[in-house]
Amino acid sequence: MLKQSKILPKNFIQKNSYRIVVLFLALSFLLGLILLSITSGTVSIDFVKVMDILKYHIGFGEDVYWSKVEDMVVHDLRLPRALLACLAGAGLTVSGVAMQASVKNPLADPYILGVSAGASAGATAVIAADLLDITSEYSISLGAFGGAILAMFFLFILNKNNKDSVRLLLSGCVISILCSSVTSIIMFMAKDKEKISSVVFWLMGSVADANWTMIPIVAVVVVIGFFTMVIYYRQLNALLLGDETAHTLGVDINRVRKRLVVLVALMVGAIVAFCGMIGFVGFVIPHIVRSLLGANHKIVLPVSAYVGAIFLLLCDIVAKVIVAPEELPIGIVTALIGAPFFIYILGKNKNSFGSGK
């Protein structure tokens, strides 16, 4: 017994030391990618200068030898852009995890509720029809978020006292089709070709307009949504087994599903409002993580958030440099990079959705 009591603390320390090392390496890799994102772009700024600019803004530097343009590019343009890409990738991915589990459908993604289509209709109305002051910096974001909230409102009206996940999916599809039709009508009626091209670019997604005002808003929504979903990881595990099993395990299916819908709608609404439509992330990343690590959401949620942040950050780097000095919409890059990788993962790991691997 004395010998065993000496071994247990040692194993415990080794296990926690391993976790600390893994966490440190993961954070270091993410920080390295953020620095790579800041150094990449049409304006070339070397790594040492980027580090000195960042240190200066957090209070560790004194000598300023760089220009105001370089300072603005690093601190005001590229750093918030990289952070917004990380937040958007993490938010879309955990939203996809929650939706796939709550409706037990491998085809579900954050946009399946129609919230993103509502946001697109609101933003399109602002850009093309001048329903708000187009000169205002955040008029498009306000229009998009307003459209997302309106779509969520209609979703709840259609699913009042509903306990069927199939009806929830169908309602989301109907709302998405309706909002997409509204977007098409507005674009058809708009006479300004420049505004139409702005709508098309926005619908393909971009984090190029990121600034320091956006970051706290998106960060608060994503962080609250993420930690709330982590709290609900047991319920998500149960929902993935089916409604009957979840009910047998004591899960209030209707209440949990409604709370998840609200969380996903708010997260997607905030992300789409500032980044436009960035598809594929919330659909493919959860599948990749589940195929590699299993279906326990205590592990799937944080890993998916991390992988989603890295994936979208990498896509943004590619979008900036692949056709420089022009820039591709990030939604195109996510599909081009993600689809082949997803096909490869499917070929290597053939586990069924919702399995307990």
C-alpha cells in the first residue's frame, strides 16, 4: 500500500505535465501562425520588425524605428485580422459540432438554421438597397445581425412546442430558401454594379475589414458560446445517441435543443455580421476531429475550436498571398483546401457518425 501511494502521485504529475506540454506546444503553434499571418501580405514587413512593433504596443519597446504605415499595417490591420480569423474559425466549428449533435445529422452545419441566410439578406439590403446609411462603418454588420435575429425569431415561431429535430431542420431550410430569395431579388433590383460586386464578395466571406472594435464583440459571443457548450457536453453526447436514448438518460431534449439553437444563432449571427458567409468550416472540421478522436464532446469541442481557428487562419494566409496583390474571398479557399483533405480523412477513417469510437 505504501508503495502504491508513492506511485500514484508520480503518475498524476506525469499526466498533468504531459497535458501542460501539449497545451504549450499547441498555443505556440497558433501564435506562430498568427505571426506568419501578420508578416504575410502585399506590404512586406520582416519578422523582427513585426515583433518590435507588437512589443512596443504592449509596453515593452521604447525605440521606434519603423514608419507609421508599417505600424498601422501590423497593429491596426493584420493583427485584428488574424485574431478575427481565429475567433470566426473557432466559433463556426463549435457551432457545427453543436448542430450535428443536437439534430443527429452529419450534414448539419452552423448555417442550416437559416440564420446565415437571414444575415445575408440583411447585409445585402444595406449594401444594394441603401436601407441604412451606407457611409456608416458598421451599417452592414448591423443589417446582417438584424437579419440573423429576425431569421431566428421566425425559426422559433415555426418550432413552438416542437420536439422533432427533423422539423427544426426543415424549418431552417425553408427560412434559408426564403432569405436567399430576398437576397436575389434585392440584387436583381439594384442598378449599381459596384454595389452588386460588393454583395457578391461579402457573400463569399472575408476578414479583411477586421478592426479592434470588432474583436471584443466577436470574442465575447464566441467565448460565452464555447464555454456554455462545454458545460453541456454530457447532453450533447446523449443527443448524439438519439432522442429516445437521451430522454432515457434524463435529458430535457426540447429545452437543451432550444438553448443550443439560440447559442448557435447568436454566434453565427455575430460572425456573419463581420466576416460574411464563410462556408465549409463548421461542416468539415467537426467530422475530421470526430474521426480522429471519437465522439466525446468533452474532447471534441475544445479540439474542434482549436483546429477551426488554425484552419481559417491558414485559409486567410492563402487568400492573401495566392493571387497577390489581389485577394481571394476566404470562402473559396476554405472549400478548395478543406474538401480534398476531408475526402482523404473519410478514406482513412471509416467510422459512422455518432459512434463511440
